[in-house]
Amino acid sequence: MSLFKNGSELEKVQEALVDAFTADSFAQMFSFKLNERLDKVVSQEKNFQVTVFRVLTEWAEPQDLTLRLINAAHQANPSNQKLLKIAQQYQLGTELSLDGNVQPQRQAEKIIRELNKFIDIGLWMKKCGEAEVRVCRIRGERGAIGTGFLVGPDIVLTNDHVVQDETFQKNPESIVCQFDYKKISDTVLNPGTEYKLSEDWLITSSPNEKNKKGYYTDDPGIDTLDYALLRLEQKVGKKSLGNPAIEDKNTERGWFRLLSKPYDFAPNSPLIILQHPDGDSLKMAIETQAIQQITPSGAMVKYNTNTQGGSSGSPCFDLDWNLVALHHSGAEGFNAGTPISLIVEDLKQKLGEQQMKQLLGLDQQ
């Protein structure tokens, strides 16, 4: 099995070996550290770089000896910075066992993945408690339709394709946003509190790609962000609640602040989604290697965090509970959402910055 994921990784190892050795010292390293004669392994070429390439591709890789070769080279020339970087990349020490196998460097502790940072548990749980009370199950006369969350005192953000449901279009009076619908013990399900929509419930929206174009593509574009901004008949975010996860029992429910600064969706970084999968009680899904990519237009981020039907309209967070995306769909091999910063920019264009701030309570926070 090849050690390298792509040709670029192979090239970096080749460059490091060529930088660390001459043709003669490379042959000596083979004899002293690997107990092999280089001329028996591959025919030595006039071009030393070609010799190294053939050693890697014709000898080391086919026999799963690449790590042993790198470790031996690092032993022979430990001061070479390129070799040191390669050895660190593959977490190698400077020891070989008697049978020639690589012995990984051992130490008391180590950061394995830089993107999985340490979390202050008390602060993290407090922010989790603040977040969960702002998420709602959207339900109609035929049952659950999707998920939504407060982004203003009386404003809920969800997907446009959620509000295209037949119940929304024919009987919006039956729609309720159900907050705190969650299990509070193994046997007790909190029914939560339901709030109806106001008469002028739809403030603005951006269409779902399929509803606009008739089909889905790999990159929906900034004109199909699949969001809808809804108005409730009461200022739910201003109401106080007794949430055991929050120290002050009289704390207002509050709402999420929509930030215009683009979020850096670093590949393999974590993503949390609070959701009502299949219309069930509130659930949290965490994936520590979540982010796959963001599409070229920037309109869609793909990730590995789990969702199900009913999760449409769910808020997506980084590990610090910063709201970064609106979940909208899934496909083979990935789930997907709209970056919050794009929704903010679209709202500015449609509503004007001042009206947007008033609606979202940004002038009150």
C-alpha cells in the first residue's frame, strides 16, 4: 500500500533525499543503515535525482519500506531540515528495531490534530446551553417540516425549501415554531413551547436551487442560497427562561448574531449541528473532521456532519459555538449548507443595512 496520497507527497520526499545526500553518501546510507547494497536495489543512474525516484517507486513503495527508508535517511543526516520536516510529518523517531522496522518516537503527550483544540468545558457547556434554547422544530398540521433558529428577537432563519412546503403555502396559520422540544431525562420528553407566525410572516428569502432551476448542481451560486427569514407573532428572544445550563435562571432566550465576516472553512475542521432529525427531539451532531470543501462560488460548504430529513434549516457551528452556516441538504458523500456571511450580504442588498440591523436586533446587542 502506498504511503503517499498523491504525487506531490512523493516529490517532497524525493527532494528531501536529494537535498540530504550525494550519490555516494546515499549508497553508504543504504549499506550502513539499511544493510542493503544500492546497486542491487536499482541500477544507479547518472542523474542522482532519477536514482532516488527509482528507489522510491521501484523498491520502497512496492515493499512498504518507505517509512524505513525515510527513518534511515534521517538517522544518517539528522541535521538536514527537509528530512527533519518529512520525518516529523510521518511522526518518525530516529530508532530502528532489530528487525529493521520503524519505531515511532514516543513521548508523554502530543498534539495529533492541530484543528482539534482543547476546550474549556465549563465555558463550552454554557455556550451550548445558550445555543440549544434558540433552536426550534418547525411543525405544521401534518407534522414536523424542518428546523429553524432565532436570529432576532422575533426572527427565525430556516431554509426556503422548508417554507415551500404545502402547509406553509396553504395554511400558514397552522405553522408553529416549537422551542425546547428535547429530552431532559431517559424517560421525560419536554414538549417545549410553541409560537405561531405573525400575519406578515415571510420577510425575505433566497430560493432553493432546485426550485429555481429545476435541478441541483455542484455549485448553486449566490442567487440560490436557500434561506428564508420568518417573523414570529411574539418576541421570543426577549422572553426569560429557566434553563439549567445557564447560571442566571432569568436570562433571556436571546438569539444568534449573524456575522458578515467570512468564516474560514478549513478542510477537516470540526462542525457542530443542532437539529431536529426526522422531526425528533433536539439533537446535536459533532464531527471533528467535518469540512470537505467550499464550492468555487463560495455559496455552499460541504461537510461530513450527520443530518437527516427534518434537519433542513439547522444552525451549524464551529467548536467555539460561532454560527457559521445554515444547513440545507445532503447528497452522496456529503451534507451541505450556506455560509452565514453570504446570507448577511444578501440581506443587506434586499433590506438595506439599517433595516437588517433593526430586524435582527443587532442594534440591541
